[in-house]
Amino acid sequence: SMEKGMEEVVRGEEYEGVLEKESLVVVYLWASWSEVSRKVREMMQNLAKEFDDVCFVEIRCEMMTELVQALEVRNVPHCIFIKNKVVVDELEGANVEDIKKRVQDLHDFPVLTEEEQLKYKLNKLTSYAPVMLFIKGTPEEPKCKFTKQLLQIMTEANVDFSSFNILADQNIRDSLKKHSNWPTYPQLYIRGKLIGGVDIVKELIEEDSFSDMIPEEAKLQTPTSSRTYEADRS
């Protein structure tokens, strides 16, 4: 019989198919220009033979640039672990022992608990953008005065942010409070770490330490007109 290795994904729709598999799927991203990722690829091919009931898939980044961007992968080597059609973990870097241990663990403990899935989802969500706001409503239509204040502060500080409307998702609204151990909204996260609510942000501004906390990639050179709240200033 032919030795099982890694399947290569060469079209976007093949990746969709990978997501539909019932088994544990390990997606390995590498690039021919990265020597370390080429070396790890050999190890991954050996792992694929060792775990014959795990589906190993490889994506060569320079051939699949759109997919790589969609997966938000910044560096190679990079592994994505998919179980029961849900992304359950990601590992970046060349530590093969870590990769092997993760495959072993996910292989041996079939199903992630709902709690683990939720934790993964919340971690992914809070670090979705360098500066992430969890607010009541949207930047266009804030639904509480504290949200409105926080948005105004962000606009005046020329901060580029993404936001999540907690009013649209009761499950996230309840679980994020427990996850962050912070009882109220809005909540500000920088690089996945909770900073706090509007009072904390005001204190940081008074102490002159707020702008230092904003990652370079989230500093806008000029204010964006679409996010000004002139009309609301009464």
C-alpha cells in the first residue's frame, strides 16, 4: 500500500473540503523561501505516517496567497488544528515537539468541551484586531453613553479599531464577562489583553500613558471623517 503523506491543497475549494472532514485535521503552512519551514515539512510528513487516522494537509504559501491571507497567517511554519469541523488550535513556529504533542493530545481526547471551544473563540475574538472594542451597538449607532464616550475618545486619539456589538450576541456578552473577569461594557482590548472600561481609559489619558499603549499599526495619521461624533456633542 502507498505510504500516506500530506495532501496538498492547491485550490481554495479543496480547503473548504478539508473543513468538512470528520477526523482530526492538521493543516501545515510552509513556504519554499523559508528553510526552517521546509525542514519542519519533512517532520510533518513523518508525523502523517505515524498518525494514519489523522488527516495532514499542507499549504504552500506562495501558491495560495489569498487563502493564507484569509486564514490570517503571518509567519511560517504555522499549524492549524481542526476537529469536528471547528478550528481548535493554532501553533506558530518550528517547535516540532510542541506540534507532535498537540497532535497526540487532540487525537487522544476526541472532543473539545464546549467550554474549551468557547475559550478559544473568545481568545480569537479579543485579539481579532490590535485594538478591539466590545461595545453596545456599533460605531455608527452606539446604544449607551459609555460606549459613545469610548468611541469618541478613540476617534479623538486617532486610533484604528475594530468593534464587536455585544447586543447582537447574548452568549458572547455573558461569557466574555466571566472570561475577562470584568462585569460591564464597553471593554477595550489591546493585542488581546483587557485594558478595561471607559473610566480606566480616562485615567490612562489623564496620566498621559494611553497613547503609548496603542500599537503603531493602530495609529491613524489623520482622523477618519466617517467616525466623528460632532453631531452628538451636546
